[in-house]
Amino acid sequence: MKKSLIAGLLAMALSGGAFAFHCPVEMKKIDEALAKPPALTAEQMTEVKQLRAEGETLHKAGKHQEALDSLEKAKKILKIET
């Protein structure tokens, strides 16, 4: 039982690091899409930029799952495949 608990805790601890490294990759995808003028309305462009900024802020705060959620919303608007 103790081994299972330790293994579970270790997996959770390591998965947080995986999310941390994944955020910058997703931000880069968004930045690359924005560098090529995407066919978005001004409202969509504003929303994408806000979601991208929010994702970076959350990433820096260590809230990686929330950051990825925000970045996924921006990618969806930009029609970037996940």
C-alpha cells in the first residue's frame, strides 16, 4: 500500500514539471500563428492576445494546467491543431 501511495505521489510531482515545459511550446505556436496575419476579426484578435497573455501569467505563477487551458482557447480561435 505504501509503495502505491509513494508511486502515485511521485507521478503527480513529476507531471507538474511536464506541464511547465509544455506551456512555452504552446505559447510559441500561438506567437507563430500571430506572426502570420491570421484571418480574425478585431474582437477575436483581442481575445487571442488576452488569452495568450493570461496563459503566460498563469505559467509564471506555476498554475500550469490553468495556463494550458487558456492557451488552448487561444489555439482554438486561431484554428491551431492540438
